[in-house]
Amino acid sequence: MSATIVRAALAVIDARERNDVCFAIEGERITALAPFDELRRRFPDAALRTHGDGVALVPGFINGHSHAYQILLRGIGDDLPFARWRDEALYRIIPDLSPDDVHRTFVTAFREMLANGITTAAEFFYLNGAGNAHAEAVIHAARTTGIRLVLARCWMDAPHAPAAFRESPETAAERTRALMAAYPEENICVAPHSVHGASSEMIRAAAEFARAANCRMHIHVAEASYEVKQTLAQHNLTPLRLLESLGAVNDRLVAIHAIYVDEAEKEMLAHAGASVIHNPVTNQYLGDGICDVTGLLELGVPVGLGTDANVNGSVLDEMRAAAYLQKLERKDAGAFDAGSAFRLGTSLGARALGVDAGEFRAGAFADYAVIDLNRLSAPASPLVNAVVYRAPAAAVRETYVGGKLIAASGANS
């Protein structure tokens, strides 16, 4: 296997800037980080790739929760209350998409993400009511563009949902099993929609499927205050406690949103080894609320970031929003720093998804982005602060996935 040595004048390692960073890539993964002379001795025949002055390398950004087809809703559902946004935008447009429509839409969305430095996208995908053809279109769109995909295949049986989204628990399990068998190299996991979008029987079945298949289980939980009120009225339990009663709170759980959770529930997530994906831009766009990211991190819960409704397909925007919201919620500018926000969009996001990415270390996928320092508006600022607080998406000059150049600045400059 031929190797490539990558040498960068400046890079971000564990949310801190470092000079003269060198690493070797074999296949898709980083196999060593060491001084340049040492790597040259170890890999004498390796090709050399140099990123010199004027740029910095950052780990590829991790998009922990996406509904990529919602790029089609941009400008249509703006400023609508959630119920109207769902019924008049989401439910009006998305159920009618054909597999070809899905492929074209996702190629566009994934290319936008890649241009913005996103190298891994966890796609929470609803259109499974007619079978696996739509999900297969997502997989092929990821292969077309080169993005690293986590396909969180939605299970949904709520009567109020469009038929294009609904399946029985048995059918969802059968189709998910078939999709995994057909695409064994893909990262496919289960995703019961929510406690209001999937029945208790479906959630219990999905949790058992995840255990048997040894995969993650993504689920929207405690996103909005109305959800908590409805669940208390129907089950006399909060959404997270309902999931616990169904055997779904464990180290496979990826809780999407987790805004309306109390202190005991945060401790429950930590004790179970569960993860959370925070979606700060969408939470503001839909008026949902603010997740207590600071409190979750203090308890050791891995928290990542997601673009969710894809108001903008940028984890840079999500990092910035996450930091600002924590400062605002705690009324303290020092409550959440740039390095913490950066980790949410890189190493912690990868940990939440169970993906070997989001950092420069031996064994991780060689996924990274090249930041144009000339596009940062504060050259005297620490690099991570400049990236989190001031970098436009156009600052991403190049994006590499598995060590290969996938997107270059012509797409976003």
C-alpha cells in the first residue's frame, strides 16, 4: 500500500493550533503523526503533499444530523410556526420525491457540505414507505460526491405522517436488514423518528434491532415543549423516560436535540453512555429552545452538531451558534469557549456517531479541510477563535476525504 506524507505549516490538533504538523496516510487512514524527517525515514517511497503558508489544516467537520432534502424548503417555510412548517412545507414537498429526485437533491446538498468542509454527514432519512429505493439513492449520492455517510434510516408509523414515511415495525426491520446486507460497507443504523412519530412498539423494536445489529439508534427526543406535554399526557412520562422504559437508553442511543431534559435525565444519558446531537441553527429557526450543552459536557456526554433542516449546510455556522447560545443561556461570555465549540463539530461529533474521524490521530480517517487564512477577518486572533467566530464558509479552500481531494475552492469562493 503506497503512502502519502502530508506536511502542513499550520494545523489544529485537539482544538489548538500547531506549527509544522506532519502525518502519513495509507489507504484512507492516518497511520502516523511524527516529525517530517522521521516520517521520511519510515516511508521513503511516500508521495509528499505540502500545505504551506497562508492556509491551515483542520479536521473534517462532522455533521451529526441532517435532513438533506430540506434544502428544497429554503424560502418556503420561513417564519412559519412548527406545525405549519411541517404541514405546509415538509409534508407538501418531500413525500412526492422520486428516487431520482432524491439523488439529484442529495448530490447538491452533499456537494454544498463538502465545499463547507463537512466530511461526514449523518443523514436521518424518512422516505422509506415504498421500500429502499429512496435510501439507496442517498447512498449513491454519497458515493457520487465522496462524502462519508452515516445513514440513519428512519422508522416511522405515526398515523398523522404521510404514507411515504410510514411502515410497520416488522417491515422497517425487514427492509433495514436488507439494506444492510446489500450495502455492508456503508454505515447504516436505525432511527425511530421520535416518541410522537413512532409507536412505543416501533421504538422498542428499533432498540432491539440496534442491539442485535450492533449499530447506533438515532431518535429525535425532547426537541420542543409541546412534545413533553403530549408525552406526559399520553404516557405519564417525559420523552426520555419513555425511551428508558422501552429499553432505548443505552450506549447506542444518539439523542437528537435533547433540549427539554431535566438534571436527572442528563445524568441518565451520561450513565448510559448515550450521545447527543445539538442543532443550534435549526433550533433557533424553528424556535425550539436551547440545549444545555455545557451541562451535558460537564457530565461526560459526547455532544456533536448537526445542520438538521439545512438552513445553511455549514458546521461553521453551527459551531458559532452553539457557542453564542451557551453564552446567552448562562449570561456569561466565558461560559463556552471557541475550543469547546470546535470540538463539538469535529472530535466530539465523531465520537457521538462512532466514526473514526474528526481529529488528526493515528487510526482516524484522513478527512480534513484546508482553511484560507486570508479569508479570516482577524489575523491576530488565535486560529481556533478566528475559525469559530469569524470564518465564512468560503474560507474552506479544499476538502479531503480518506486522504483524497474531494472539493476545491471554486465551489465556494
